[in-house]
Amino acid sequence: MSKIEERLERVSPNERPVLPSELLERKQLYFQCGEEITTKRDVELLGDDCLLWASEFPHEATRTDMRKLVKEHFGRKDLSREAKKKIIYDNAKRFYAL
Amino acid sequence: MTNRQRNPRIIDADGHVRETDEEIIEYMSAAYRNRRDAMLYFPLTPHHGWHRSIPANDFRPSDFRVPDWREWASKLDEGNFELTVLYPTRFMHIGQIGNPPYAVELCRAYNDYLHDKFLSRDRRFRGMALLPLQDPSAAAKELRRAVNKCGMLGGILPADGLPLPLGHRQYWPLFQEADRLGCALSIHSCNSLRDNDRYLQPNEAPVQQHHVFRPDEQTKKSPARLPRSRLRLGRVLNEQDRGAS
């Protein structure tokens, strides 16, 4: 995203499309990566309003115990309680307009 | 501990159905159903290609599940999910269909299948519609049908296969429809079909599968101009740190 913005900033303001960072600010752009080991970094770079949690069931053979998946998410020490709640509920509710 | 802490609210933003050609053809028009044997001789879509959930090519039947709605519902119970939003598996390759009327037919059939086999069976199942961007006005029409008639939450943009980048003006009718509907649009990764046999090598596929998104092309234009639209990128940024193993 930083590369995109770097390139787009060279375009004249009259012709330049909306930057990804503006889309994030407007809460129009989301990423599903809330269950990954890199999520802490993602929160630092993108904020915690744009990340979504997913089970990906039945795609991953090692991720079929839903209780365990949820426990793992809420047991994470690298994310704040607020971030965890946003990732596993609030953001999806907003994205899907539920 | 409060009740909310004991029973947190959970939305699964990305679950999957494992649709089969034998099921989908039942929702296609008579012209296709009447030629069932011929149609099913080859896969209805370019095939997905590899068993991602089988570690190191060590096949164990219990690892690969094709859940019906009852099995999926038991998983919702198990995790105490409020709901799951369902995406396809094989039909994620819809972008690789070259024939527009055929793509339109497949998308309609898949969306009808999803509604009949899952969404109408349990209120906790919600779905995202498959869209035939090969014909953008048909895609807009199908999105409208899927959202208004089938209760779906939005549409899926193919991550691979289309001849033009997703931000191209040709696809704007679809984005404008999504904005009118106020619904979500999602890009979910799928593996490229180039050298598909190579993905049978251990550990190669999980790295390759997430490198489909091309941000310079796809974030350029119209989704950003549409105030009510929201765009989700499936598993784009997160696998970079793992590297090839």
C-alpha cells in the first residue's frame, strides 16, 4: 500500500484517485488476516478497524475445532481486548452491513 | 467475568462451501442439464487443482471434508458463531471462464445452489454472490438478484483470470450497482492455474495462493469513488512473512 501511495502522490491532485489510506479512514477497505501471526503488525500498519477474522472452514485440516480457534483468538497476548473484539465481530458487522 | 466476556459475539467473515459439479448442474438451465454426461465429463470450471488441507501430500480421508449444511451448522454451534459468510471453493475460478454466457449461467446456478442448500436452511448462513464479470451488466443484474431475492450480502470479484484489471471502466456498471445496493464487494484469492501440477509439491501451494492480488491495478479506480461500497481483500498481506518453506 505504501508503494501505491508513493506512486499515486506523483499524480496531480485533480487526476489522482482516492488513496488507499483514505479508503481505510473512510472504513471502505478491509483485509481478512485477523487470525494470522502477522496480525499485530497489520494492526500497527493499518489500524484495527479494517481486519476481519475467519475460520476458513473446511479448508484447513488443522482449523476445524471452532472452540479452539475462538479461544486462540481471545487468548492472544499481542492484541488489545478492543482490537480482538473489532477483528472478530465489529469490523465484519460493518463491512457486511449486518 | 461478564456474560459478554464468557460469550463473546463472533462473526466468521469467511467460511466456505465445497460445491461439486454434480450438485451445481442441477441448478443450471435445461439445455445444460439435458446434456449432463457431456457437461460433467470435464469440470464445469477450471479445476481448483490441489488438496491444500492435506499436509505434505499425506492423504488422510478424514482431513478433507465436504460439509452439508447440517455439518456446517454443528460447527457454528461448536464455536458459538452468530453467523458465517460463505464463499465458494471450486467456483472461485469463475474469472477463468472465457465464455460470457456460460459464466452468467454458472454464477446463477451457484448462487441458486448456495441459497437452496445453505442460506435457506439456517439463518446463520449468509452468502456472497458469484458474479460473471465477463458480462458486467449481467453481473450487475445478478448482484441485484442475489442481494434482493436471495438475501446475500454482496458479491465476489474474481481474483484471477479476467482480461482487464478490476478497476477498469468496463466493470463500473457493477460497482455502481453495488453502491446503489450499499453492499460489499470482496476479492478472494484463488490459485492460478498456470503449472497447476506443480502445486502438488509439498508446501508450495500455501505460499503461491496468496500472490494473486495486483494492487497497482485493482485499487486505482472506481471502488474508491463509491461512497457506500466496501471492498475486502482475502488473505493478501498476511502470508508474506512466512516465506517459502
